[in-house]
Amino acid sequence: MSRFVAVVLDQNLKKPLDYAVPEEWQSAVQVGMRVEVPLRSSLIKATIVALKPSSSIPDPKPIARLLSAHSVLSDTLWKLANWMASYYCAPLQRVMKCFIPPSLRNQVQQKKETVLSLAFSKEKAVEQIIALRSKHPMQALILEKLLEGPQSTALLTKELNTSASPIQTLLKKKWIVREEKISAPIEEEDFFPSRPKTLNNEQKECLERISLSLASNRFAAHLIQGVTGSGKTEIYLQAIRSTLDQGKSAIMLVPEIALTSQTIERFRARFQEKIAIWHHRRSLGERSTAWEELQQGKAHIVIGARSAIFCPAQNVGLIIVDEEHDSSYKQSEEAPCYHGRDVAVMRAHLENATILLGSATPSLESRYNADIGKYQISHLTCRATSAPIPKIKIIDMKRALEIHGGFTHFSSELIDALKQRLEVGEQALLFLNRRGYHRLQTCASCRNTIKCPHCDLGLTFHKSAHELRCHLCDYRQPPPSSCPTCSSKESLEFKGFGTEHVERSLHALLPSIRTLRMDRDTTRQKLSHEELYKQFRAHKADVLIGTQMIAKGFHFPSVTLVGVLNLDATLSIPDFRSAEQVFQLITQVAGRSGRSELPGEVILQTFFPDHPTLKLASTQDYNAFYTAELAERRLFHYPPFCHLVKITISDPDPLTAQSEAAALHARLQPLLSPPTFLLPPLPAGHPKIKDLYRYQILIKTLKISYLSPILSTIPHKIDVDPISSFF
């Protein structure tokens, strides 16, 4: 019997509050139940986080309503939430938002649709169709369509380009019936079934190790380091089959929403079991449906982005983190600043499950964990097909500019290679990690750059919308006709280029070429990733131009050429991960080429052809890069030889932000001693974002637990294990 409970509110206060439990509910309340509680003059939704026999608060108010009949979190998820709050130094209220999605917090119902079907036999329907064709052709068409089976009202009216009137007439005649059904997600469309592929010796050895872990019912972590195209996905599929055969569930994380379409296609072709899809582009109703199916044990396979690790899958036996090195697994915008890969490892540990981390270019932290025995490592050194790893050719763009007599996106070698693919009907990818048309608009007279008024960032010109846009806060304005600083009208000019400019330039050189562009601008709409993927896979374009979202995981059999246009800017960022990120991007995007029977080619254009990172990337020698980079990290005491904590201090006034950072540094200094090191406060890489001036303090420590009691008292944004020490 629990007389009192502590709850965390969905909004407002971050600390738990005590409430009394009415007598009729005292035997029913559980940790993790959803409730409604009074706060001032409102009723607020909350989650019970503790049962208490007494309260230090005199006469706490009673709970107003129970919103769930039982806990919405399993014991494992509850432990995971508490671990996240402690490790990432975040209020439990913020952590709970990860586990209880908006669809559940707002009590969004499962998405439903109206479905029409025939009210009598097909033979009778055929008679009515013949009778209706001359006088009421649309009614006849509707009945004809329903002969194929039940149809969604919305899709039927759209396909036949009709109003609701003929449907209403048929309903009144009682020739058709209407009912509400939970809408089936698009991923449940039929696919041609596929059979497990024959594995090569390396794949077999890897799968055997995984199978032993699955059979043991104990936590085990496997790192699969396999070159691009080495068949990691086939290992995932066969491991999931084993997991399902044991009556357990599997969670598959992918780094980009763009990859879910390809992954779903492969999974639906292999498995007859229901698959739940989980990412932020799903509607609240779709997420509500997925949540209920998982919690009720109706779905045993989950595919999604990083937030899918919080899903209520039952009896989890296997978790897979594909492209585990990818930075998109890290949540950096708001607390808790968690890393999806690391949370996945902890969930696997709590579930006594097996976790697979797969990558051609593992993060240094994961590879180091394998080296010291925390993870079992399997190496896949050759492609699953007979196709060789594509060779990377480095092109010196200084020489290319001399040959062309001025700026060009494309070296002669790249243009010749594109023409060759166009002639034989093969496809190509062009990678440029910058969207928009022009990077900046500047004044040649006073050297002023047109910047965002809310952020310390130059505005990017987007030609299709004819506007300048901030890529941090999405502020937009028309390009000025004169310089805001010196009023000059003649000296304004654009500098730098993005994917939009590359696409237009390519059409100017090769007018007949068909292109698609995949970046944040072209994928804003729901299902846009899937549509672009399917169009390119169906060979409706010769070239796919894109940012880093095209560099990961895609399998296009007809792609035999990859052009890397410019990664030089990333190399110059003063961040300890810069070299690692460049190496990973080049290796990953190069791996999209020549994945089938056709040989692949990669052309890497750069102004720094002798840069050691580019040299190693051109030979795709991960082990040599890892050895060199690890030595440098050890020398300067960066991860994996320590944990980083980044504290960001923000304020609308720059002097206040600076003084608060200095005061916090002074307060922390006497509390920290070696092997924990406190670095001095500095302006952040982006010193101003959304009208807030930003300073940051870095702490290096061997264990986060040393810092947790201190960090829990700090009101500023805390990022444990940040992706970047600069931004």
C-alpha cells in the first residue's frame, strides 16, 4: 500500500513532487504509471517515479486521475532512464521525454482510416456494374475498384478523381459498406520474398560468434568491422532470424531516416513478422500505433533512428547499431545530450541481450573497446560479391583550376568519367557536404559578410527560393541590393558553393544528364527520403547529388562512380575529431561505388592532395589511420583515453555570458584535481546562436561518476561525451 508518490511533470518543474494517493488507488499505483496531478490551478500530466510511505511535505494534494492501468515502462527501461539521468547529468523529467513519446504524453489515438468494401458477392457486383455504366459511370468505376478488395476512401477518391457523392449514393443503396480501421503503414506493402544468402568464411565465423552470444542469454557486445559491401546486413538479417526463433525481439538502429526505406525493403522481403518503424518523421498517430504494438508484443522487429532505442519492445534479445560511428546517433541540441550507440549498449546490458555495432570505419572509441577486450571484434576484409574495393584517385584542384583558367566544380577527370557513365547507362554519386547555392554574400568594398541577425553565421543563398538562409536558426531574408554596411550597390558578390550550384553547373556542362538532389532542402517533406531513394533506384536519374546523407549505407547496384567535390573545409576545423570524420566520410561515400558486378571508381578532388588523412583515406587503410590517430589522442589526452564534458554558458548579453563562464570556472577549479582536468573558458565555435552568446568549458576526466555530484548542481547545458570539442 502506497500512501504517497513522487512524480515528474511533463512540463514546468524539473524536480519530482510529492502527491497523496487516494485510498481506492493505493494498491494499484506503480512506478512508471501515467497520472494527472493538480498544480496551482491546472491539471498536469506526470509520471510516477517513486512510491513513498511518507512525505516531507505537509498535506500534499491528492492525485487527480490515473491515465494508465499499469506502468508504461518496463523495469529495464526504468533502469535505463535512471542511468541516463545520472550519466548525462540531466533532470529525470527531461529524460522521461525520451521514453514517453508525444503520442503517449498527449494521448494521441492510433491512426485510423475509412475503408470501403462490397456489401454483396462479386457476381452480384458485376451485374450492378453493367447496369450502372451508361447512367452512373463513376458508381460503376467504384464498384469495379472494390472488386479488387477493400479500398481506403481517401485513396479511392484520389485515384478516381471523384467527390464523395457517388460513394454516399452507393452507401445509401447499401451496395457497399464502410468501416473504420487502423491504417496500415506504407512499409507493410508486399515485397518479393528473399531467402538467406550463402555466407563466405568471414561472415560465417562472425555469425557463429553472434549465435553463441544469443544462445547464452547474457550480455555480449560485438564490433563488426567490415569493408563497405562486405555483407554486414546479411549477418544482421540472419542474426535477427535466430533471435525471432528464440521468441525474442530485435531492435535495428540506422543513422539516417533516408536509410529506413532501403532497410524496410530488405526486412519486409525477408521477414513475415510485423515490423515497427520509429523515427521523428512518423506522425504522432503512427508512433502511437507502433508503441502499442510493441508494448503488447504484436511486433518483434523495430527499425528506426536513434530514438528507437527507447521503444517498449518486449523481451529484447538483439540490438543492432548500423554505421555505429555516425555522428547523427548523438543528440546535442538539448538535454539529455545522449549518444544512441552508448545508450544501446547499456540497454543491451540491462536486457542481457547481444548488441552488434557495425561499420567499415568504427569510431576510435569502439575500436579501442575491442582492442582492450570489452567488445568481441570480427573483421570482414572483402566484399560479399566478387566486386573489388574501388580505387580512390586524388585530383589536385589547384592544377585543375590552372587548366580551366578559373573556378570549376569538376576536374577534367571527373567530367570524362561522368560522360563515360552516361554513355553506358551507369549511375554516379556526387558528394558535397554543403547545401544551398552560394555559401556567402559579401561586399568587395568593405569586406562585410551578410550575416544572420540572430546568429554569428554568414547567410547561405538558396537560388530556388531566392533567399538568404541561416542554417542554424532558419532565419530567411531576400538578398540585399546594396551593402548594409557601406551602401555599395556594385560590390556585392556571392562566394562558395553548395549542392544546388553543383546541380545547375552539371546541367550546363552536360545538358542531357538527369539529376536528383538529396539534402536537407529536398527532404523536408514526409516520405521525401523514400521517394528520392526509389526514384534513383529505379534509374530515373543518372546522378545523385547530395550531402553526407548519401554517404551512408545505400546500395545502388548501377552506381560505378563517386565524385567527392570538397572536404577541405572540414579538415581545417580545430576539433579533435576532424581527421576521423573526414576519413570516415571518404571511406563511406567511396563504398557506394561498384557494389555489384560492375567495377567502381572514386575521384577525390582537393586543394590539399598531400594531406596525410586524405592519403590514408585514398588507400582505405583504416588500421594505419587508427594507429596514427590513436597515438595522437593518447599524446593530447583525448577520447578514448578520457571522457570529455562540455559545459555551455549562454546569455543574450555577451559580457554576462563571459563573466558567468569565468565565475563557473573559478568555482570548479578548487573542486577538481588530476586525473580530472579543467580547461579555461572559451567562446564556442559558433559564438552566437538564436540571440544567445555562448562560452564553453571543457573537462577531461577518467570517469563521469567522479563529476556527477558536481555537475548536477550546474544550471547550464551539459554535454557528456560531446561529438565536437569546438562547436
